[in-house]
Amino acid sequence: MIVRSESAKPLSLAAIPLRVHEQAMQLAIAAARANPFFPFGAVIVRAADRELMATGVNNRRANPTLHGEIVAINDFIARHGNRGWGEVILYTTGEPCPMCMSALAWAQIGGVVYGTSIETLQKLGIDQIQLPATAVIRAAPFYRGEILGHVLESETDGLFLSRQRV
């Protein structure tokens, strides 16, 4: 299911073939493997040419706010500056938490694609704030991006299910 905020935007996740989303999600899954305890991996891809622009993996040991999406945002800024957000899509193994989704909305990122839902993460024993990313974007009328969930969900669910426990 694709949810779009109220304002229209040219970037359309539905216009991109599912296999393309799956290829990018494989990159997020590969990034996630760098943290076997919390395999939240994220990549930022330019929609027009599918170029990998940034990567990130959960690094909460260094800082509790360094979720995979935040690390990817910081990597993007370090490489490309704080511009061009509407032209890129963030792919992440787990549905963005409210903090991460808010940061993505403030950045005005063109789209967000995730694998495992917050609800499933909670069922798998990973603490979550029970506020879906769609609720965050509905509360941010200025955000014009889209969100698409459950891409390669069986693979991302497996990643979280088989993670090492702390």
C-alpha cells in the first residue's frame, strides 16, 4: 500500500517497478548485516538513475539517535550536501520510527520504502514506539513524499528474527 501525503509531488513510488524497489531493498539488507544485533539498514537512492547516494546502519552504541535512517541522512549530507532530497528515495529494512520518519519529512525526501513493519518488529521482541510512519506523515501536511511498505518483507522479517540477542 502506498500512502501519499495531501500535497502532490512528481516523484511517484507506484511508477517505479516493484523489481527496482526490491533491488534497492537488497542494498539496505546488505547494509543491515553490518549490525547483527539491530539490523536496521538504510540506503538512499536517486530515483532518476538508481544511483546509490548514501548508506547507513543502526549505530545506537555510539549514539541512541543513530538509527539506520539517520546515519544514511548524515552520509548523504556529507557526500552531497543538504539538497536534492525530493529526488531521492530512502530504502530501509524496518519501518521508520517516529523520530526517523519525522527527520525524513523535515528533509522533504521524495519517498520512503520499508520492509518490516513496526508492528512486526514489536512482535519479534524489538522495542518500538507504536506510531506508524503513515501517522507521522499524515501529521506533517507540509510533507509531499510517499511511503511504500512491506517490500521484501519476508527477507527483512527473517533478518530481524535471526538477529543476535544482546
